[in-house]
Amino acid sequence: MLSLICGCAVDDGKTLPSASALEREMHNIGLQEAMRDVPANKPTEYRRGYMDGCDTGYNESGAPDFRKAQDRNAYAQAGLYKSGWDDGFATCNAKGNNWR
């Protein structure tokens, strides 16, 4: 664990990332999760759609590190996934547009 924190070489000859690189990556992951603000009290399919819609909304607003995502089959069924996707897209696209 110490070698992970200090960026020292490990026994297999590979050098691990520096602590600052790991901290940046963990910070970015935390920001992405927090920015999505997924409603925890919703069913799993809704939440999955919300996450995909949110990623797409941020991506289309120009926010870095987000990808377009949509399960086309689930969206076409017009159920919980579609409802979550639409809500996630609207929420996160508006947030992303506020950064400009």
C-alpha cells in the first residue's frame, strides 16, 4: 500500500502512478458521481436510465469526461429506463450548460 501512495516501483518492475495522479483520478470519479445526483429512492431501471441520460446530457453540453450512453432497446420500451434517461438528460444537460 505504501508503494501505491508514494509512486514507488513494485516487484514486477512496473512503476505505479504518483499519489497526485491517483488523487486527481479519485477526485474526478467522485465529482462525476456527485454531479449525476441519481435519485436513490427510484427503481434500478430508472436509476440506470438516469445515469446514462445524465452522462449524455453532460457530454452534449460540452462537459469533459462524460460519454453518450443509451440502451436503445430499454429506451424504446418507454418504461422506467426511458423515464430515468429523459430526467437524467434534462437535469445534467442544464447543469452542463450552466458551466459555459
